[in-house]
Amino acid sequence: MSITRVVEWLLLAAGVGCLGAVLFQTLDARLFQSGQTAAFARAASQRPDDAAAAVAEASPAPAFTPAVAPATGALIGMLEIPRLQVSTPVVEGDDAATLNKAVGHLPDTPLPWQPGNSAVAAHRDGLFRPLERIRVGDEIVVKTTDAALRYRVAATSIVAPDDLSVLDRRERDTLTLITCYPFRYVGNAPKRFIVHAERE
């Protein structure tokens, strides 16, 4: 067998291996999201009727405030952007393993139901791909088993990866969405796309 043929087979094997890895990661993420969505639905269905009604009415001041910070990977709630048809679980953590599967809440920021600027992140080539079509005025909803927190997109921006000012507290309670930018960039994207949404 010629050297050329050996190289061709090696490249083919590498390509098949890469494709298999991507498919496995995608399937793993979908199964994780499906499991988290089902867990949220079960928890929400176990609430008393009056509490469920409060959630449906989008209580602006949820009663739920955990005594301790959630563990990495713990379910925080559901993030919905109705116009973009986004509905996905949010879990605690911003490490690579978490962001490969879900939208992650940045642990150094307040939880969505707490005062301040709560931040979540996800990959631009995954769950946050639809953010390239987001507009000022779009509604974003974070649902917990205790409340539905409604936000309105106030602004978007593009910043350097080390620009931490996007996490600063603002005049109003805020939800900040973070993903890489440009959306169609191949490789490690050089910037970050930021969505600032104010709680209503």
C-alpha cells in the first residue's frame, strides 16, 4: 500500500472520529436538556394550585431564595425567548462541561430572582445561536417553580472577552446573556456578544 493511500485512510479515520465525537456531544447535550426540562416540569406540577397560578401571573418578587448557593449543574430554571422560540434549561456553572450541555448561570453573579445583574452564558454554535436575531424590546422569561421573571431586552453590545464591566450592577435588576461573537466565526471567536435585559 502506498504512502498516499495510508495517509488517505488516516485522514478518513480522523474525520470519522471527529464526526463521531461531535455527534456524541450533541446527543449527550440533547439528552441532558431533555432530562432537565422534564425535571423542571415535574417540580412545577407538584406545586399547589395557588402557587402555580402565581407563576403563571409572572410574580415580580419571587419568594424562593435558597439558603445556600446551588451546586454546579443544579437546575436553576427555564430560559425562554418567545419570539426566537427559545426554551431551554439553565443550570448552575460556567465551566466547559456545563456550557457544552446547557445555558449556565455565572456563579459570581446574583441568581435571577435576587437583586442585581444576573448573568448566563452559552455557546454561540449551540443554544445561543438564535441570539444573532435578538432585538431590543424582545421579551425574555426566566421560569422557576416559584415565579416567572419577565425581562425586556434594553440593549446589545459586542465587547472584548476580558471586559467584565458587562457584569456590573445597573440601575435596574438585569439579566445579562453572554455568548461568543461573531456567530459564524470558525474557531475561538475573538469577541463576546452581550444582551442586557431589564426586569419588568
